[in-house]
Amino acid sequence: MLSCIVLAAGESHRFGDSPKALALINGKTAIRSLIDKLLKTSLEEIIVVLGARADQIVPHLPTDPRVRRTLNPDYKEGQTSSLKKGLGELRPETSAFLFLPVDLPLLKTETVDSLINAYAQKKPRILIPVFEEKNGHPPIFCADLIKEFVALDNNQPLYTIQRRHADDILKIPVSDPGAVLSFNTPQELEKILKEPTGNS
């Protein structure tokens, strides 16, 4: 079973009065746009980790049985705490997981499926998409690494595990700039939405 954890718990201080999850992307909120794309892939489960202003975000989640949500009470401690919360919600039969921050509005559905297919064929412990020599999202991790993620202190960055297992990483080139284009401010969002990437 392959699952994806969507990280949408942050306070989005730099984005202003509204969380990044509710930024408008072609008429949809960022959270709805991203999850709608994921629902078109072969993923079997999507876990959305909420925290700051969760009550505002919940109404924008699709009512699909593959989508579950969980609340991270420690969201102020950062992204590592949110991923750990999501990992705790994975079903026992999960064989691998992806994770995605909510602020990747241009990521394409077909990119996610191509990474899932590559993982299924090659079965590395870690798979990372690369666009123009830059590591992107979503990475895919074998379930045997879950315990190592959960053991991280909340102040340790998530890439700690990738550094620890550098020899186990398979990097897959992708042609999708949406795998690396994220935003923190309204200005950054406006800029990347002008990228000639398409938005499928």
C-alpha cells in the first residue's frame, strides 16, 4: 500500500492573513488543488496533517474515502513534527510513503504517477525526483524508514534521514518544474503561477 502525507499544518507567517493552504490556484484553494491531483494518481491513501487554522482548511478538503485528516497539536514545532504525526496515522499495510508540503501548486499528476511507477519497478529505499539538478517533491520512502523518522527530534530537519541513507537514494529526473516550485509569500506565488508549466 502506498500512502501520501500532505503537510498543511504550518502557520504561514510570511504569507499574510490567510494560510498557504487557502491560497487560490486557478480558482481552487492550494490544498484542494493539490489533493484533487493526488486523487487522480494510483495512491491508495492521502493523509492531510493540519494544525494552524485547521477549522478554516477542513471545509476545503474533498470528501473522498481515500482522504483522511489528522491534527498536529505540536505544529508550532515545525514540519518534522507534522510528518511524524502523519506517519502515526499510516495503516500497518503501508509499504512506502510520499510526503508533500501544501505549497507546490504546479506539481503535475503525471509526475507523481511516474515516480510511483519508478518506485514500484526499482524498489529503492528512497526515491527523489530531480528537476534541473535540484531535488524536489514528492520523495518516496520505504516503510522500514518510518521508525527513523519518528525517532527524530522535532528540531531535526527531515533531510536528516536522506543524509543518513545517501547510498540508498535513487534520483529520478523529471521534466516538471512544479516538483521544485514552492512559495512562502504572495509575491512568490504570483511569480511561480506565471511559469509556463501547465497545471495538470
